[in-house]
Amino acid sequence: MNIKIGPAGTTMAFNLNKENKMINYPKYIASFSLNAFEYQCGNGVRISEQSAKIFGQECKNNKITVSIHAPYYISLSSVESQKRDNSIKYILQTSKVASAMGAKRIVIHSGSCAKMSRLDALNFAVDTLNRSLKVLKDNNLEDIIICPEVMGKTNQLGCVEEVVKLSKLGDNVIPCIDFGHLNARLFGKLKSKEDYNKLFSFIENELGNYKMKNIHIHFSKIEYSVPGGEKRHLTFEDTIYGPEFEPLAEILIQKSCTPIIICESAGTQIEDALTMMYFFLRECTNR
């Protein structure tokens, strides 16, 4: 099974032990037989390239595939040119740290629509991402894969169609499908295996078989409201909001996908990632 599964950030259980240090986290993840991790730079890139290199070596030693979540305040679609220019700098900064860490993927937010039309916001985002890709190439970082993320609030730029549009801009742009966010945008309508199948067929038709099979995935259950969408992340104990993981897993196996799956549950990222891993192992054994 070539699927990679692991947590986003550190879990509640890990944080409760004050003796635990971040440098020990890859070994901690590996002790649960998980094999992926998403390093969080949401509030800014606060790790040096040298420290990133050391942390990345620990990930390598423990056979952990690492990715990085870029700063939340990146806005490809801002009406302010300075904010868009700064977003390019943050993408470059994140990519440099990713390269040092051995991370091949960085996840980015596209921004919001503010008071403009979705089309105008998307056009700004396309231009900003195109310029970001050029900057990465100029800095010999074109091997870093940028993953624009499906967002959970309805006023944010980042529905599936918009993320797919951005993912057409280069070979090193692959969508990050956050299924909790998507379900929140759809107000709980992501339910059946057929719902997931339609989504993957759309991605394959628009982006090709390779990008479909190798998408970046975020998964958690998320509370939402109508019409706003996402409110807060939950754990797998939720039985109200969803989405459910099993139909997604069945489609991934059926289509022979090899994604990286990052669990973003609220504090129980490792425990819930294990639930996903066990499901895959059981399904693969029964086939």
C-alpha cells in the first residue's frame, strides 16, 4: 500500500507531556506505524533552514514523508497588490524551508473573494500563482509542489473548480482536497461513494490521471453552518456533521490512488489517522 497517512501538527497527547520536543515527533509518529506528517507554518515560517534540515533528517530516519502548510495569511487573490506580492515572498520562504526539510509539497490558501466577484478573485489568484511559480524556478525550487487547498468557508476562494483551475498552471501544482472543508461548503452533502467518484472523475478529466492519483488530501470531520460553511474541526467521534472516511477510502483503493493523507482532527490527529490506516489495511487484505 503506497498511501501515506499521518497527522497535521502535534496532537493533544504529545503536547501534554512537557518533556516531548518537536525533534522527537517523527519518531513518535513512526511508533504508531504512520508514515506522513504535515509541518505547520500557518502562523509564519518560524524555523530556520538549518533547523529544518535537522528535522527533515529525523523524518527521513523514521521513514516519514513530510509536507508543509504555508502561512494562513497568504492571499493570492487580494485586491491589494502589496499583499499579493508579499504572498509570493511567503511561498518562496516556505519553499526554501521545505527544500531544506526534504518536503516535496507545500499547502497554500488562495484567499477570499472579499467584495469582488469570484471570477475577478480567481483571475488575481491565477496571476499571483503564475508569478510564484516563476520565482520558484528562478530560485531552483521548481521541484517543490504547490498544493492549493479546497477551503471550508463559502466566502473563501477555493471551491473544487477554482482549485482545479489553479492546478492547471504547472506540472508542480497539485490540488489539496480537504474533504472536511468540501463537506462544509456543501453543507453535509458529501456522503456516498458516488459523490466521491464524481469528484475524482472531474479531477481526472480536468488534470489527468497522474494528478488525480497523487492528490494531496486533508481529512477531518468539521462542524458547519448555513450559509457560512466551516465553523470548527471535530474528531472522528462526531456522528452529526461528517464526512465519513470509508467511501473515500473505497474510491482511493478502486482507482489505485497513491495520495498523501493528512489528518486534521481537533487534537486526535494521530488516533484518527490510525483509524484511516487500519481501514486501508483491512480493505486491502480483503481484496
